[in-house]
Amino acid sequence: MERIGRPLKNEQAAAAAEYALLAGLIALAIVAGATALGLAVNAKLMDPSLLAALH
């Protein structure tokens, strides 16, 4: 009976590793998107024509 339960544990470990990998990829996508958004906003705010209008 002990051998029957062992493959289930291996499948659970594999599923946990897959979920961890998926979570890491999602986190990487969020960081990349936030960085791109921040750079775009910074570029808009540092536009010389906008800065000249403020002074």
C-alpha cells in the first residue's frame, strides 16, 4: 500500500513546482510591465515642451 501513495506525492511535488514556476513568471511579467509603464510616464513628464510650459 505504501507504493501506491508514493506516486501521488511525486505528482503533488511536480504540481507545486509548476505552480511556483508559473507564479515566478507572473511576477516577472508584472515587474517588467510596471517598469515599462514607469519609464513611459517618466518620459512624458520629462518632455522638454511640458517643462517649458511649467516655467
